[in-house]
Amino acid sequence: MSLAGELRKVADRLSTPGAKEAHRLRVPLDLFRLYQRLQELTPVKTVLDVGANTGEFAAWTGRCLPESQVHMFEPLKVCHNRLQTLADANSRMTMHPYALGDEPGKQQIFENDYSPSSSLLPMKDRHRELWPKTAGDKQVETDVKTLDDVEAEQDFAGPAFLKLDVQGFELHVLRGAKKCLGGKVAAVMCETLFEVLYDGQVEFPQMLEFMAEQGFRFLEFADERRMGDWGRMVYADALFVRQDLRYP
């Protein structure tokens, strides 16, 4: 693309509603606009960041929704210091050093050399083909709780926004959160895989069916990752909202 074309692209982006505020807050424009759309649907009081990794999403959330409580769930010990630093600097943030699933107990997690690709599910060769840097991992034991059990202890304020990025394990987390889905959770954003990257991963039709049973409808894809010459979709963040929520 020519320099003039690049400049037009930047100018178009800066003219997009919310671009200046997103730039001021140092958050991705797409995420800022997503939170603005969510706020039109329901006043989010709590964000449940499941699969927080090193806290990048949580930090962005804290800037976009400074009045909301942010709970960060992450089982990898290598990530805990950075998450605790975030929590120490912001009284509205809390770090939970364990995984979420459909049953409480102990479980093996496949800790990858590239930490965002770690999962409680074994990685398939296709993942390593697409991202060679994820070739190495090791199994470590982690504590697993259900979100419903945690909510019973913490009593989160509603409405809540549940974000899931757990590498194919999303449906397990949601099965352990049925009370939350039937109560305080108003919106869910979960990573959805369209390539077979993990053994036992949830497929999008399964997710649609499960969420419909819990009273949620699919609203949009909030983010997409496409690869290859033809732009094949590999994964996307699917946004679900309660059936009764409608834009004004």
C-alpha cells in the first residue's frame, strides 16, 4: 500500500467513534467499542476474566470500566506475579490463582512454553503447525474450582460480563457456571476455535446450543483471527447476551 493509502487508513480509523478516547486510554479500539456497546445493553458491574494470563485484558478492562470490579482467574504460576502486581495497584482487581471448570478438584494442565496457548486439554499437532513456537509444554497440577462455587463465596455484583479464553476448555467452565448464567451474568465472550487445535475442544454449534439452553443468544463475533492466503478463520471471540437484552 502506498504512503497516501496508509495515511488514509489511519485517518479513517481516527475518525471512527471512540478512537480518540481509546487512544487516550491506551486500549485497543475494538475492545473499547465492544465495552461501549455492552454498556448500552446493561451496566456492567463485574468482569470475570477467566484465562487472564499476564493481565493484558484485565488492564485494558480497568481503563475502559474504571468503576467495575475485575476478577482475574489464572492457574499458571508463571503469570501470578504480574497479576498480583495489577491487583496491588488497583483495589478493584482481584487475582484468583486457579483454574475454573465443571468440577472442583485437582487437574493436570499442559503448561506451554508460550503461556497463552496453555490448556487443560492436550494440544493437537495442527496447533503446533500453525504456531511453531508452541511446540514445547509440560504437565503440572493445578487447583480447579467452579465459578458457581466461587460466586457463592465472593458474591459478585451483577450485572457481570464473563470473558473466557481457556483454549478449548470453555464449555467445561460454563457447565460449572449455570447458576451464574441464570443469575448475575448478563454477557459472555468466549474464544471459539474453528480449527481442531486441542483434543476435546468445544465446537461452535455445541456452544450455540448450550448458551441457548441457558437463555443466551449469539450477538456477534467481537474479534477474529484469520490465516493463510484466503483468510481462513482459525478462531474468534463469540459474544453472547441474555435473551432479554436489546439495544435501546
